[in-house]
Amino acid sequence: MLVESFSGVRGIYGKDINESIAVKYAYSYLSFLRSRTKKAIPTIVIGMDTRPSGAKITDALLGVLDCSIIDVGIAPTPAIEFAVRHFNADGGIIITASHNEPYWNGFKFLGGDGAVLSAKDMEFVISNAKRLENFHKIHDRKIEECNKEAIEGYRSFILGIVGRGSLENIKGSKQKIVIDPNGGAGAIAKKIAEGIGVNVTAVNMQYGEFNRKVEPTEESMFYLKNIIDEHNAGFAAGFDCDADRIAILLDNGRFLSGHCILALAVQEVLSNTRNPERQTVVVNDATSNLVRDVVQGFGAKIKYVEAGETNVIEAMKASKAIVGGEGSSGGAIVFPSRCRDGILTMLMLLSISAKKQKKLSGIVKELPEYYTLRKNIPFDGTKHGNIKKSLKEHYSGKGLDAIEMGGMKGSLKIITGRNSFVWFRASKTEGDVFRIIADSDNEQEAEKLMEEAVQAFSKANAGQKN
């Protein structure tokens, strides 16, 4: 099935999505951009990850879009978003399915600031695409190929965020790491890290050759432990196909959750900020209380929003937040960037290690201990409303209220204690899959919460009463 949401449009190539469908959405987006900018010929940046269908979709779009186009080719999502700002474009299209497997593909549509469109704007693009019918090939329009400039500009941009002092610390620390882009656009991380004095061992560097699952998880990155040991590296960094997500395997074999990675990034940003107590950190409502504890340790405020990068970005703009993110997805959002950025997050982890003169595995031990469990369970999409109703009834029967964000299609979060919660939400990127997260500072409590959540969900999905 074609998955349409504020996170973008995704589907299995050749089944749910093809060149014809791609052109419809691109035309709809162009119509939106013309209306927004009042320009007959706006300028759009187009880039893609390394999926085999990406070039075919790009060619289809280049053949019909009647506007000025800056083609940045293969690049990480954060680099393509940066390119929109760098080239002063009116918007952008990223051809990617992010962490979905290689046989998927899709699009992310960007505004003039490089950020993904808001939920309201995406709703217009999606609904308008369904009404479009005929298109004509364009033979005369301006296309600039700017991959090298876009990548170099992005490199300078993220190094500027890390800061000169931190870069000098990294150079002096002589750290060793392993990088695994898994054939994705994150392969540029090797050159960026080596450019600041990091000793990098890289695997799976050939674009389009996927040797593990696209989403970097504990299971898919387990084999990197031997490479870490062989090269005496501090950690291994794994990226998804468009490199907005990062996962970390430590030298002691521990796999860091996205929540822990976000907590470290937030800690680094706030520790380098004058008057951190005046700052607000924005996270999605599925983010572990670990991040809350780190934020409150600086006297700063934490703001929760509905899951979805665009929701975090919009709230960061409103509250003038300098850092935020989604612990459930991995990767931090650091101002003035406008998206999760796996490569920038990796640089921040290197900075932390250099500043404290410790390996990351030792630094992680200093954080509060939380246990965050996650399950993805297939469900009958037609039962979505009934499932949420049943879950609310289950927990209200225990005297617990469900906090809802995002309306009927949004999330349910049940606070079960000061340091524990359970969270439910249908995926916006993977079809009929329900995500369940249990979080607690007590391991047994987290396991108990997850067990109960799965049972309650299974009954609801089966149409049984609790």
C-alpha cells in the first residue's frame, strides 16, 4: 500500500509507487510551491539516496517539472535540505524511503527553509495529487548539476555547528571509529570525519550495495563488534539509506538506543550554551524520560509534541529551540539545521568523547539508567479507531489517563509513574504497523509495561473486550 503522511509518501517500487505516481506528486508539489511563492517558475532542489529506483524516478521528474531545477544527485537528506537554503531555492524534493528497505522508495517535500512541509501543507499536496491526470514532457528548462558544491557546503555547515574549539579537541584526541553507511548516502561521513583527524575504518561503502537491513538496529549492526575490536575503535556508527538516522555500537558491545544518542547530543549542546536554563528542548512524545532528566539537569525546559519530524521542527521554530529530536528515531536536530542529521550527531559524539577524554562507553555510564523497549506489531488498519478506543478503556480501568496527540490518527501515551510510560501509535511510514514503546528507569517495570501493552493491543486488534 502507498503510505501518505506528513512524513512523506512511500511505497514498494513497482507495486505501490512508480514513475507515473511520482510525477503526480511532484506536479502537485509544484502547484503548491507556485501558490506559496507566487512564482511561475520556482527553483527546486532535487536529490536522492542510493536506492536502485532513485535514478528512474529522478529522470521522470526532470522530464516533466516546468521549473528551474538544481540537481544535487546522491546526497544525505540533511545535505539536500541544506542545499535548499544554500542555493536560495524555493523548495526541494528528496527521493528516499529513509529507513525502509531498498525495494521501497518515496519522497520528502521541502519548504524554502529546507525543512519538510508541515502537516497542513502535505495534506494539500497529497489531496491535490489524486486529482491530477495529464502531463507533458518539458524540453526547455534550466537544470544545474551541483552535487560537489552541495556536499562541500554541507560539510562546512555541520563543522560550523560543531565549532572550532570542539573540532580542535577532536583532532587532538586521535579517536578511532568504524563507519557503516550500508551502501547509503552516509558514505560521505568517512571523508568528513577523516578531515578532522579521526581514524576511520569504513565498511559497506559502495553506493547501492546493501549488506544489512537498511535501518541500523542492534541486530543488523551486531557483526561490527569484531571490526571494532580488530581496530581498537571507540564505537561504530551505522546509518540508514539517507543518513538522517544514526545508530551506535560501543566498544563494549552495548548498542545505544536513539534515546541515549539524543540525550548525549542534548547534553553536548546545552553544556556549550550560555545560560542553558533559558533554553527549551523539543522532543516527540515517544522520547525516553532519560532525555527529560538530562534537560532538567541543566535547568532547561522540555516540550513534547506529536511524533513526526515536522512537528518537532515547527515547535522548535516557535520556541526558538537550539536542539531537539526524536529519541524513537535516532539523530538530533541542532539549530540552524532543520532535520535529524546522523552525520552531525556522530560529530557531536566525537566532540563529547574528546572533551571528556573518555571513550563513549565510559561517558554513557554517567547518564541516568533507563530501559526503553520497542515493538512493531502488524494490525488491521480498518480497526484503528476501535483499537485506540479499547486501549484507552483498558488503562482508564486502571485509573490511568491516556494522553492523545495528533487526533484520531495520533498517539496514545499512558504515564504509569514519574519515571515510566507506555506509548502506542500507528506507523506513518511502514503501512499497517503499530508501534509500542515502554520506558522506565526500572528494567522489570519496563518489561512488565511492555507485556501488558502487547496483551491489551492484541485483544483490541482481535476485537475482544478487555
